[in-house]
Amino acid sequence: MKHVPRLLLFDVPYDVMSGKDVLTGMPTVCTPGKRPGKTRKRPGARHFAHRHLLTFFVALALLCVAATESAARGPAAAPARPCALHASGGGGDQEGAVALSIGCANEARGELRGLAKSDDDLMVVLDFKGDKRVHDHIEDVVEETGADRSAGMSLGESFTKRARDNSVGIYPPTEGGADFEGELFVVDNTLVLVSPAGGVSTEANVWQKLAAGIVSLAVLIVSTAACLAAFNVGAPAAAPVCGAVGGALSGLVSELMNAYFDGRSLQDGDVWAEAVAMGILGAVSGGLGGAVVKWAAEGAGSLVTEVQTSLRNLATRLTNWGNVLTFMAGRLEGWGPRLSEALARLQEGIRDTPKKVMVVGDSMTQGAEGDWTWRYRLWQWFRSQHIDVDFVGPYKGTKNPVAPAAPARPPLQGENQESSLDDPPVSGAYAAGVSPDFDRDHFAVWGRQVAQDKKLIGKMVAQYQPDLVLVGLGFNDMGWFVSGADGTLNSMKDLIENARDAKPGVRFAVANVPQRSFIGGREDLPVTTADYNDKLGKAVSSWSTPASWVELVDWAGAYDCGAARCPASYDGLHPNARGEFQIARAFALTLHQRFGIGTHVPDLPASVPARPAPAVPGPVAESVPTGIKVTWRPVFGARGYTVRNRLVGSGTWQEIPVSTNRFDTTWTADGLNWEYQVRTDNADDGRSEWSATVSAVAHPKTAAPPEKIVTRATATGVDVSWQPAKGPYSEHVDRYEVITWDRDSPGAFLESKAVRGTSLHVGGLKPGHRYLVAVVTWNDVGGGLPGGARPVNIGAGTPPAPTDLTIRSVDPVSVHLNWKGSKEAAGYRVWVRNNYTGGGFSADEYISETTGRDITFLFPGNWNFDFCVTAVNGSLESGRSNCVALQKPPPTDPIEPPSTGKPKEAVGLSPGLKKLMRLRTQSDPNATAALPMG
């Protein structure tokens, strides 16, 4: 007897050569069952429906060709036209809501025939019989597949790529498989696959696995349609929920059939319910989980019954698979309640196992190089609770150290000064002890505001699809005067709403804002912060929805920091190692108590790692055209450095904090010999010893300041004009920098603008505040020494003359003057007349900021001089005050000045210019300051 290869389908033999059921003798038939309705705006539906449509066509095309090749090995001669070997034709009524025909292109109806290039092309036609509810699915499949084809994929590769995403885990599909060429078309409510003659190939026995695509497509259509019937027309949840339901059920059927073909276990109905429930909930956004559970409680039973009926109907049409389909239909008996129960349990379990977490924050969340970060401590807590969490976001690193650079050329007036939000410094490393397994992804950037992130969060959520967003923002909005408590609260609400627009079911744990140590001049900040925290605590519950709830994290209460003391921070704001634990614990408490995540939250550790503070290795000082440059090798994890300098031979060091491994002395005269020491400065986390002393002599090639600087206060600004710089190195002047400083705002920073002309208006200044003004010449090398200008009082006119001038002798050649000033005055000039030599009163441009001044070097004795005072406001000047003099002593020899003359330090920079020079040193691009930034 001739050997006939057979395949057992649930103990029913099937003849591979004849294509018939050995028991019944019935041939195969290609007729799927019922169809679904159309859905719109359906991310879940698209995800599953598209891929199973594609899987179906792969299976169908390969099935027909494989059957053709099988038949060709029989005694009968092979037909001349392969496309006709397994044609099902299109004639006769087909039961159900979808009709299928397979055959040669020339046998297709007229409007479809033109889609093929040859009469011998294989054409597979799926006609939805006028039901437009699936029309959008067809169009999307064609469009997405066309994009894959444009990217260089074959049609088979495109189908396979999409199909691999739909596993429910019973028997996941493997890589590889058959490949073929072809195109998809949509005509009215008909989907057409055209494969050129010879465009379909097979591998041995691959058809028996891909044949499952026929049944899985039928289940997809039937279950999606049955699910949609349970929703009102246009219900927002219908499309994604039903797409997920249909996709998961069709995936189950496909995997069960393939598992049987490969001799693998089919598990049981409980396992099926768990797998399908996980597949459904995994395909919809978190906010739709409740809609899925609600649907299952009301409609899962009727849907399962519909699927059972369809499988049994298919068993009668596809007789070679009849027992397989009948077996599955039988195992689904009473399966609806089990599916509903699994969905409800898993949806509740999602509260315990968030899949994706996005951490959104500022510097306190991003951290700096060498930090552990509270993100790491929270990740450790997730691991201790055996929760498999995936941190998501565009960035991975801490803030990388500032790159050393020469002082930057000031921007010209009108140049855009806004820094880009697109390329933040996020490549810094973590503390050496951080686990290599740490999931570093985040969306936290140094200095970031809610006002900024509310515009960016939608894109981030859409791209990374977090289930839970942890937010630690708001300090910079209030700290940098971007908004007050109400404005910051509105920005936070906008952030949440914009995130929901991208993913309606995303959940939030929103932290309040910690207090920081007191900053002079910012008495408003702790009040504003407390006001915001109070309003946030009352608002978060009203921001929640049933699908997307918002919970408060009490960062401020957990973080040991306040105006008087801040042991949780190294600088009065940013967390040290203990502060990182405190913040992480605050978030963990909310996640556990409000979201049900984890089993417990441990207490804070008794000790935390100390931050290393190694000494600075070998600084080098050298003369450069701008002055003197000091550099050294960077210390890993250094929060900053302190440089101290002085003129060689003088006794007092001046200490300046810097953020990187370079320091520049730029405002210096030629020939001065400066010496330096450097140390690592981790603020309250510790400091190293000072380095060895290094020195260099300055030989700057910068230009002198401009001449005859004139200032005129306006209602909200100051007009500054000058004459061009003269002297060495002034032939290549590039620009002039006008520097202003608000002396009435504690903690104010130097502001500057530059022009290439000889005048500039600086606007936006505070009326009633006094501003110091200076102008610097920049040539092709850099900026030179500043030229001091008269200070201005914004919005004030000519000040009245000072009154009640008094004089007191300090020593025979020195006096101290006091007088009463006025609020209109920006400063004061002292007029002096030397009665010993004769002449009138004269005054220099030394401007006193206060109503008192010491005058010295009064030779041949202080009793030989008369003094008066005027008040100035820029170029405006009052009349003289009353004049005073000391009583002449008994006749004596005149006092002679020292033979060495006046000391070099006593040349006489005004207090304002000295202050500007100190501030300029500290506002060097490599310097740090007591910034409130978070």
C-alpha cells in the first residue's frame, strides 16, 4: 500500500497529499465566519486588527501555494496556472458577514481585475459585504503596509513584523518564516491582496502553522464586532477596548493552533483567560482598564458565546480542522466569567506593578556628577519590593560638569539669549557605587520649570507611554520670579492635562516644593512656597479622574530643610546623600499608601555614604592675552572648587567659588604678580585641603576703558554714552559692554549688554532703585578693565543738595565726613579746597554710595582743607552742601608726605567700581554663586 503522510488534528487524521479529512473525505474550504463593525480613533483596535488581518493574508496566500505544491506531487499533472490550483472562486452565497475568494486575477470581478499586472497573479479578496465599520481598518492596513514597502520590506516581512507584536504568551511566534511579495489595495469595503505569479514561496510544512491565520482572522472579526455591539455608537472607549479584545482572542486561537501543530501543550481554560486578560490590558492605555473590566462584567459572556458559535461554524466549513476548532469551542464553555474575573484581578494588580514610570523634575531630581540621586534610591525600593519597573524618558545622566572656557564675549543687544531646551547637559556620571543595573532613564533637567515642561510633557508621554508620572517641579518657577503660587499651580494643572491628552489613563504622583535655606532679599520665597504647597494639597484631588488619578507627594514634609537650617542639602537646596533618601521615601510612601504599590516602605538608613573630597591635583597659572589663566585636572564628583588669589606680597586672600577646573583673572593691570591656591569644594559635604601655591605675572593685551562715560536715568532705565577707547590695543575694538548692577536688590546679579557703537539704552530697570554702571572695551583678545560711570537712580531727577555736613579729624592727615542725603541721590561727590596752596574747590569722580566718607593724604595737615558735598544721579548733580573745615592748630612745621609717595593700592577706585570688580570675578562663566536654582 502506498504510504500517505498524515497530520493528526486532535486524533483526526488528515491526508496531506489529497487535502481531505481521512474520516470524512471532505475537501478543504476557505470561508471565514462573521465580521466586525467599523471603529474610529482606535489605537488598540489598530494595533490588533491590522496585525491579524496581515497574519491572515500571509497564511492564506502561503496556504494556497503550499496546497498547490502538495497537489503537484500527486499522480495528476500540475495545472499550467498555479494561481488556479486552490481557487475558491467567488460564486455562491457564503454564510456570515464576510466573503472570501481566491484565484487568478483574470477571474476577479471587473473593478478588481485592473489591480493585477498579469492574469496569472494570485488574488485574494476579502469582501466585507458593504459593512463600512471595518473600512477604516482596511485603509490603515494598506497605508501602513505601503510605508513598510517604501522602507524596503517585502510584503511578507511587513506582515510578519506586525504580527509578532500580538502574542498572548501561550505559544509566542518565533522569528523567521515564509516570505512573499505582493501589494495590498482597498476598493470600497474590499481588501485585495495581489501577489505576482511566482511571488509566493514556502518552507517545508510552514503552511500548517500559517493556516491558523484564517481562523484567527475570523475570531478577530467576530469578537471585535460583538464587543462593539456592547457600546453606544461613538463611545470613546469602544474602539481601543474592542480592538484589544479582538486582537487578544485572535492571538489566543492562532497560538493554540500553532502549539498543537508543533506538539506543544495547549494548557487549559484558566491559563487562556489569564493570557487573554493580560493581552487585553497590555494593549490599552491605563485609563481604559476600568472600561475593559466594565465591558467584561456585562458583555464577556455573550462575546464568548459568539466566538464559540463561530468556531463551530468554521469547523463545519474547514472540515480538516473541525475537531481542533470544536475542541477550542468546547473549552470556552463558561469561559466568560473566568475572563471577566481575570481582567478585574489584573486591572487591580496594575496598581501594584506599574510597567513604565517617568520621573519629571529639575536639578534636585536630575542630580549632578557623582550624585546617587533619589531616582536611584527609589529604583532600589522598587527592586526590594520585587516590582519590575521600567523608568522611561529621553535622558540618562546627571548634569555633566561645566566645561572650562575663557570668559565669554558679551552678546550684542538684540541677540537671542534664550537657551535651548533641546540639548540640556545630561551626560554626567553617577556615584561610583551605583549599580550598573540601575534604570537611568528620566525627564529631569537642571533649572527646569513647570512653565517649560508643561509644553514638553505631551510629546514625552506620547513617545514613552508611561503608566505613572512622578513630578518634582515648581521651585524654579517661584525662585526665578517666573510665577507666583497661583501661576505655578496653574502650570502644574496644565502639565497634567497635557500629559493626559497624550495618554488619557496616565497616573500622577505630584510633589510639593521643599523650602530652602534663607536667601537675602528673597523674604518672599518661603511665603510663596508655603502658599503654593497649601493650594496644591487642596487641588490634586480635584484634578483626578476615575481613570487617571493624581496623588500628592509630601516632599516638603519629608525633606529636612528650612530657612534656618538645611541638613538634607549640601548647599541649602539640592539634596545630599541623606536628602536623596528622604525624597525617595516620600515618593515611595505615596506609591505604597495611595497607589497600593509594594508591601512596605522602610525607615531611613542610619548612615549614608560620605562624599569624597580629594585635593585638587597640580594647578597651573599662566599669563594669557586676557590676563591670567589658572587650570587644573578635574576632580570627579566635585560639586565645585574654591580659588583664592592675591597680589604677591599682600596679606589678604580673596576667595571665589567656581564650577569648573578653570579660573581667569581678567580685570588686571600689566605687570601685577598674582598667586593662587585651589581646593575641592563640596559645600556642606566637605572640602579638601588647599593646593600648592602657583603664580603668574599679568601682561594683558586688552584695551583701556572708553573715555568720558555719561549716564542719564530715565523712567525705567538708563542712557549710557561714551567716547571711544584710546591707547594700546584699542585699534581692534569689537564692542563695548555696559554693565549694570541693582545695589538695592539683595542677591542681584550683574547684567550686561553690548553694542558696537558708543551709546546704549538699558531698559527694564526698577524705578526707585540705584544702579551701578560701568563700561568695558572688548577687542579681538577680550575685555579690559572697566570704566566706572556715575550711578543712577531710576526714575528720579536732580537730587537735592546734601545737608548737615560734619567733619571729624581721624589723624593729622585724615578726616571723616558725614552728611544727610536724600532718596533721589544715587551717590555723592566730595569737593575739596586746599587753602595751603590756594585755589578753588575741585572734585574727582570718586562716588560715595553712603552718606559718609574718609579722606586721607591731606598734606601738609587736614586743617588746611575745606570740604563740601554734592549729590549725583548720573549726569544730574545738586548744588553744594554747607562747607566745613577743621580749626587750625597752633603754628608748627607742615607735615610732609612720605617719601615713598602714595601706595599703589590707594589710587582710588570708587566703592562701586570695586564692588563691580568683585562681582564680575564671581560672575565669571566658570564661577558659581548662591543661586536659588533647582
